[in-house]
Amino acid sequence: MQFTTLVLAALTSLASAQRTWVVTVAQNGSLTYSPNKLVAQPGEFVQFQFHAGNHTVTQSTFDQPCQPVSMHSNATGFHSGFLPAAASASMGMIPTYTIQINNTNPLWLYCAQGKHCENGMVMVINEPATNPNRTLENYKAAAAKASTLVPGGAAGAGGQTGSTNTPASSSGTGSTPTPSGSGAGVLTAPGTAALVAAAGFALLL
Ligand SMILES: *[C@@H]1O[C@H](CO)[C@@H](O)[C@H](O)[C@H]1NC(C)=O
Ligand SMILES: *[C@@H]1O[C@H](CO)[C@@H](O)[C@H](O)[C@H]1NC(C)=O
Ligand SMILES: *[C@@H]1O[C@H](CO)[C@@H](O)[C@H](O)[C@H]1NC(C)=O
Ligand SMILES: *[C@@H]1O[C@H](CO)[C@@H](O)[C@H](O)[C@H]1NC(C)=O
Ligand SMILES: *[C@@H]1O[C@H](CO)[C@@H](O)[C@H](O)[C@H]1NC(C)=O
Ligand SMILES: [Cu+2]
């Protein structure tokens, strides 16, 4: 009975689900976001899946790479907090952090761990077409000369943390519908995440 309710709830949320883009973080232990350039429309979601190590996804400005956006503008920006993968991996889960795209403004992102940003662990969502200097390549080059700062604010701010089941195949970067809501720091119950992910994969077929 309870299970049926859960399935219905999952299917209902699917019907209205916006597209979710998946970005893998540190896949194969690499210091990368993959893909590192993404175009996403307002209303869509981007889910970061933390495969290895202990990384973050944190927003900066273009001009001050490796530093929280809140230091250089009135925007709060978002910061996943440090999401170590090992503890979840032992349960067959991957920690996730999901943001919703509100507009087409560029989002310049970096990892706030150690010198990962200086070493090129950066990406952009909606790279601007209007300014030929504001490219991922130039952001990365500036990051190489920057010093990484960790935001002081709450971890998980601006998005939703959770977990998803480990994809069965190495190509399993399917799109996972994300529940709406802004509860930072929510760890989705493994059963729920598996159910939602399974339904999401089915939808892709
Ligand atoms: C991880 O390794 C797999 C298999 O070699 C490869 O297909 C994939 O592109 C790699 N991912 C990254 C982010 O390097
Ligand atoms: C992850 O990195 C942060 C920042 O360096 C550190 O405080 C935290 O203890 C690390 N967590 C694990 C499980 O290694
Ligand atoms: C932040 O907002 C204040 C008041 O609206 C403004 O004076 C200031 O220039 C803004 N700072 C930045 C960095 O945008
Ligand atoms: C791009 O950078 C070059 C060299 O710094 C500068 O001369 C030019 O004005 C910049 N263009 C734009 C559109 O900002
Ligand atoms: C989009 O707006 C919501 C609600 O104001 C906010 O919590 C979220 O951080 C915003 N997303 C981005 C990518 O800034
Ligand atoms: Cu990192």
C-alpha cells in the first residue's frame, strides 16, 4: 500500500518534471566536471554526481575565479559543500547536488577543495555568446593564477543535496528527475532515490 503510494507520487512528479542534465564530478578520480560546458534552459535542473574524492561545486564570478561569488557581488551564489564520495559508494550510492536554472546568465563554477580550481577543475553553464573573452578557456587560464577560497556560508546553499543509486553501467549518466523544494542537506532515502532513478531511465527510452 505504502509502496503503491510511493510509485504514484514518483510518476506524478515525473509528469511535470523538467529536464535534468547530469554532470559527473571526478569520474575515474579525475579533477573534472564532465561535461564542463553545458547549455541549460530556465526551469531545467542540473544534477552534479560526485563519483570520487571529496569535491564541491561552487559559484564564482568570471573575473574572480576560485572565489565565492558572494565576495564580489550581492548575489549569494551556490555552494554544494564538500561531498565525499567514499562513504556513499560503500552503499552503492553517489552523493548529488542539484540546482535549478533560473535564467540564461552564465554560471561560472569551481571546486573549492585544495588547489583543484587552480588545476583546472572548473566549468561553465551557459557560456555567453556575446563576449568573445568570456570563455571557459579564459576562465580556466585565470583560475590557474588564482587562490582558492571556500565560501563561509552554509554548505548545500542554493541547491539540493541528495544521493542517487550508482549507475549500473559506466555510460549510465541518464537524467534523473529531481523533486522540487529547497531543503538543503536532505539525504534522499536510498529506496526513493533508486525508484526515482529507475523511472527516469525508463522515461528516456
Ligand atoms: C572515465 O573512464 C571511462 C572509461 O575509460 C571513459 O569512457 C570516460 O570518458 C571517463 N570519464 C572521464 C570524465 O574522464
Ligand atoms: C573533505 O574536505 C574538507 C575540506 O578540506 C574537509 O574538511 C573534510 O574533512 C573532508 N572530508 C572527508 C570525508 O575527507
Ligand atoms: C550591493 O548592493 C548595494 C546596495 O544596493 C550597492 O550599493 C553595491 O554596489 C552592490 N555591490 C556589488 C558588488 O554589486
Ligand atoms: C577582450 O580582451 C582583449 C585583450 O585583453 C581586449 O583588448 C578586448 O577589449 C576584450 N574584448 C571584450 C569584448 O571585452
Ligand atoms: C534559482 O532560484 C532559486 C529560488 O530563488 C534559488 O534557490 C536558486 O539558487 C536559484 N538557482 C541558481 C542557479 O542560482
Ligand atoms: Cu575538486
